Amino acid sequence: LEEMAGTPELSISGSRVLDVLTSLCSLYGSQFREILFGSDAVSSGAVLNNAIVLLNNAPVRYNVLEAPLAEGDVLSLMPIFEDE
């Protein structure tokens, strides 16, 4: 994801994880979206099952997309790749 974004870190505002991920998908396109969500579209209520989300270095396990964010929170994304 860092390679696609061209930076290891950026600031994006949003009140919940889904807001930030939607902004990232808009910025970086369909390939970025597919890495995070698979072939499902974000707007279809897709489940984030291709990435691990850390919020302030702690994993978000339940209702990850609806997890609230506050100013200064750090959201980290780690894609899950399957061995082929």
C-alpha cells in the first residue's frame, strides 16, 4: 500500500475507519480498493477481510469499518496476501 500511495504516511480526516478508507480508495483507485476489500465495492457494505487495521497500534477486531476516529488517531493498514 505504501508503494501505491508513494508515501509511508499521510493525513486524512474522517469520523470513522470507513470514511478514511473510502477517501484512500478515491485517491488511489480500484487497485487499492481491491487490495483492501477484494472484488467487493466499498459502497456495497463490503467487509474488510483483506487487511488488518490497527488503531493507535491496537488491532480493531469488531465492526472495524464503523470504528470511530478522533483527531490525532493513527490508523495503520496491513494487507493480507495469500500464498499462491
